[in-house]
Amino acid sequence: MAPLLRPAVAAVAVMAVVLAASAPAAQAASPAADDAPAYRNHTVGGKNGWFFNAKTNATSGNYSGWANGETFYLGDYLIFNTNDNSTVVQTTNATTYSLCDPSDDPATSIYGGGGGGGGGLEEANTIPIALTSEGTNYFFSDADGGTQCQQGMRFEIKVEHGKGLPPSMLNAPPAPKERVLAPPPAGTAFSGTGGVEPGDGAGDNGGAGRSGACRAAAAGGRFLGAAVAVALAVVVAA
């Protein structure tokens, strides 16, 4: 009987080693997710907003300077307080950004009116734009034939991974390349109060958001449990 049990005992020993080696790695992934910053909103330009005065040929703020003082993560929102005089162009194409011209770039998204004038009487807009592309993102206004962009209504940011995209943004359709006010992706509510409300696992203000690392750790635990069950079944069969 003893010689028959040796292979089964060896199988259990191997599984125990796998458990010991894998469990710490799975547990180590969770703190990293817990330490990631909460999703948040960034009001572009702060209190100065996103405005352009055609009479003075000037923007209402220094947008590159503002961006340099912020840290951005996937799942955050940029909030543009603006009016129908300006647009917001979102792109990851450096050439489009340098030319201040999105006309030949099918990957851009354009929001807002861009009616021009700059008299200050245009209808006010609040445009929330989700950060869904990791890496360098570019934003500018192409209104007035690109003049607003050329006069400083532009900035670039580096989007870091953070918690990663919340589930509500993973399969969100791309924004249309039209001058429209596009709402945030379904499932992640923009409150307009400076915070992204919890929804579908995403949330500021204490909202529950689990990163891919947490999900991977949970999946790893289920796999190891199943493997141990198989090994025990081999022992019983022997």
C-alpha cells in the first residue's frame, strides 16, 4: 500500500508548494490597488475656466501652467467650464495638436460650439470629458480657424494608470467627431459638483472601485482552491 500512496503524497506536496509560492504574490497585488488614488474631476484652468476673448485675442488662463500642477489618472474627468465661443478637441495625435487642426485626424473628438465672436454673451457650457487613454493626451480649441489654439488655448497631459478604467468606461463608445456636448459614459455619473459619483465599481468620495490587480488575486485564489481539490481527490482514489 505504501508504494501506491507515494505518487499521491508527492502530488499533494507539489500543490502545497504552489500554494505557498502563489498566495503571497496574490496578496501583494491588493495593497497596490488600495493605494491608487481615487477617481476625481479636474476643472480645466481652475476658476479661470476655458474662455477666449477675440477682442483682446487672449485666453482666460494659462492652461499649460495649470496642467503642470495636476496629476491625471485613467477614469478621471476633465471639466471644461466654457461657452459657445470655443470648442474642446481631444486627441492623442501630436501632429494634430501641433497644427491646431483636427480636420485630417479621424481619431479626434470635438465638443462644444465654436461659434466665434468672443463677446462674452455666448451660452455657457460645462463639458465633462473622461480620460480613457493612458499616456499623452492633447486638448485644444480649434475655433476661429485654429486661432484660439495658436494663442494658447491648448495643453497636454500625461495620463497615468492609477486604478485603471472603471467597468463603466471599458466598453464605452467613442465620442462623435462633431461639435456636440457629449455626456459622460453611461454608468459613471458626473454630478457637476467637483466629484465623480460612485457607479459600476467607479467612484470618488469613498466609492467602491476594484482594480484589475484585485480581480486577478481573487481569480488566482479560486484556481488554487480547485487545484488542491483535484490533488486531494487523487489521494482518496489511491
